Amino acid sequence: MNRLITTVTLAALSIGCASLSRAAAEEPKTTETVNLSSSIADLDQQKAVMGTSVILSQREWERLAAAWGIKDPPKVDFSKEILLVGTWRGAGFKFLNDVKDGNLTTELVGDKEERPGFRYRAVTLRRDGITSFHGKKLPAE
């Protein structure tokens, strides 16, 4: 009986220690450079970004801003930040972000009932420690 208790205890400790050694996911740090959200009536405009995407250059950001009618898009220091963009058909949504081993993963959660047009959200994140997005390597800073 003592051997069984000892074996079970050692097994539990081994599992506990193994889980501690794995890199924990953490939420990326947002910045205040860009924090925009709005609605667009023309559903065809959603083709610019379906679901989630990251923008890595001012030129790309200005192109998207022009397509979506965003006036005077803020300047972003893309050597220090990335721009996370998401679109959603429901009335509202939010990002659930994690960074693990340099990989940024994002899930959108929100209202399931579709509305006319779409909603978008664009936020800047600190680039420190982010090397890929959903497993796809990002270009060097």
C-alpha cells in the first residue's frame, strides 16, 4: 500500500514539474497608437481583411485605411509595433490574444447574430517577442 501511495505521489509530482517547464502563453501588450473600431455597410469591403490579420508596414496600413474610409490613419512605428486587424459580422466582438514561444494567436469572439455589413477593430501591439502570427513567420523588424 505504501508503494502505491509513493508511486502515485511521484507520478503527480513529475506531471506537475513537467507542466511548469513549458513556456506559458501570455497576452501581448497593447499600445495606444491605434485603437479603432467601427462598422462598414458595404460587405464587399470586408474582403480586405477576413477574420484576423496583422499589418506590418505603414503603406499597407494606409491602403487599408483608404479602402475602409479611415481618415488620417495614425502613424505606426512598425519596428516596434504590429497592427492587429479583425472583422466580424455580428454586432460586436473582441480579440482573445496569446503569445507562446513567439507565436501570436488570435481568436475572435462576439455576437453570433449577423448584422448588415461588418464591424472591424484595429489595435497596435508591442512587437517585442512576437516572431510569427498563427505559425507563419513575420519578416524581421
